[in-house]
Amino acid sequence: MIQFKDLLADTLPSGVPFRPLWSLTSWDKRFNAVDRSKQVRVLKYDYLLAQEVVGMVVPGGDVKVLTTNTSALWTTADLAGHRVRDAEIVAIPWGGNANVQYHRGKFVTSDNRIAVVDDPDLLGTKFLFYFLKNNMDTLSSFYRGSGIKHPSMKAVLDMRVPLPPVEVQREIVRILDNFTELEAELEAELEARRRQYAHYRRELLAPNDRWEVHHAPLSEVAVFRRGTAITAKQTSLGVIPVVANGPTSTYSHGESNRSGETLVIARSGAYAGFVSYWTEPIFLTDAFSVHADESVLRPRFLYYWLQSQQDSLHEMKQGAGVPHVRVREVEARVVPVPPIEEQERIIAILGKFDALVNDLSIGLPAELAARRKQYEYYRDKLLTFEEAPA
């Protein structure tokens, strides 16, 4: 895959030339901290306010809406009017967190800093995009500020860009485009499988004529227990996940206070109401666990049912400051209790879907994670060059 890098080493044994970004690109604004000799040409664009962006987004449009975050928003030339531009560009946000976007074609923009390449026979725009993506740590270090961060454009324009032969640049772009396309296909398949999983979960958990329905408040078929308050400083050295108000553990501890199958509902914060399921020992802190009466209700069946109620559990959040959910209100929710054999049948079916779409060690998430890791490895290899002596 990267044999041409070996060829490049034979062709240019002393390395490839590097040049500062300002000498290769023109930007949309004259920057006060940048010497005027470094900005011979400045391009002007009309910028959209956030409320304007919301008002013009339509499905099926042919004009890209460049927000300051990577997004898939489009509009039409009729709605965008005179603000439409047609170019091949890279963009970084003027405020917020570092991000790099590439677009070729018609677009309108919110508050981004936009660059075009001056000589495409010397530097490919998409090669520049991938180079910047591969140097996000460096780019991020240029964003500063106590509130909304802004980039030091002097530092950005002084970044040194490698200039291998344009044929090499195109081959690198082709390889990385293939990785990007494969990743997009896997993400689309994973999303489709998640929708399929949610559909079957709704169907399987809906009462039907296969089993005699029995409904009960959660308080009658399960026990709710609060976690133990603890901070990171109070933990002892260990590998037991500390579970609180989120989808993942935040740190580890030396002992557990829950073992076996444990359902957890986040009690407060942005994730209040979030349901998670654990089979390993955990230390539960600012959340509560739900322990099913296994003579009538299997814990994993209850987990799947609570998962199906996730949106409404989030809607139970209260409080103007830190939102929270109340245990007694969750306990009052009525759960369907089918016969144990039917619960186990549903568990077996949904377990396969759950592993396919959520398990990071198998299934589509594992494949997607492996492809991303492979992509990042090759991107780094392909975009790392030895600089030729001046």
C-alpha cells in the first residue's frame, strides 16, 4: 500500500521540500498578527449567523452549509442567494474547538476561516486537508482563550507543509479516501442495524397473544438501591470500574459494592436517566441500581425494557441547575412481566442484536474501531515525510 513511499525515498533520498502554509494558500480574511507580505491575496465571503443557518437548511439541497462543526447540512441556491460560492476549500472554525473540513463545489459558510490553494499543481487541496487532519494536536494547540477559543492564525499560517510530487499526493488522497469511504459504509450499516435492533426490541416487548400479560409497578418486582458517595481522591488502587452518571466508568477502585447482573440508572447530570447493564463487579456511586426479583423477572429482560423506555426516562429529569431523576417516580413505572420462558426467548434474540451493534469486542463496533485505528495508522505513515535540507 505504501510502496510508493519507498520509491519516493529512492527518488528524493534527502527528503521532500516543506513550505509554510502562508506561502501556499490564500485566506478569507486579513489577519492582524500576520505580516501583510504573507497575505498577498485575500478572498472575501459572506458569513451566516447561527439563526440564518437554521432557517435555510433543507433536505436534498445542492449547496453545502459549512458550520463550524463537521455536519451534513445542505441548502439550495435559491435560499442562499448571492452568498453562494463555488470552490475547492479547506475550513477551520474561527471560534470553538479545532476542526478541519474539506469541500469542493457550491457552499455557504458560517464563521469559518477558509483557505484555497494557490497552485494545485504544487499542493492538492485534499492532500492539505488530510495533512491538517493528521496534525490536529498541533492545530488544537493554536486555539486559545478562557471562554470561546480562537485560533492564532499567525501560528496556523506558519505551519510547515510537506510537498511531495503531486502524483504522490494524489495517491495518498486516493488511499485515504478509500479508508474514509469504508468507514462511512460501516457507520451507515451500524446505524441501520441499530434501527433494526430498536424495531425488533419494540416488537418483542409489546404485549401480544403469545403470552398472558401481567403488568406491575417496578417497585413490586425490583429493588432500587442508591450507590455510595465517593470521589476520585477517595478511591484505592484497583481495577474495579467506578460507575456514576454516564455511559462509561470514570475511574477505578480497589473494591466493589455491586456484583453479578447489575442494572444502573444515572441519577443526576446530563445523563440523568441513562440505563446501563453490567455483569462485572462495579463500585456504584452517584446513581442507583435496580435489582429484579428473578423469580418473576430476569434482569436482562428488565434491562431491554428499560432501554426501550430510554427517551422517556431522560424526560423525567428535573431541576434548573443539575438535573436529576427521582427514584420513586421510576419505581412507579409499570413494566410488562411475561412468563419466564418468554423472557428468555426475547433475551436470546435481543442479545444477538445487542452484541452486533453495541459490543466493542465483536460485531460492527469492533470492526469500525479496527478500521479507524488502521486508518489513523496509515494516515500517519502516509503523511510523515523527512524534510529536505534548505
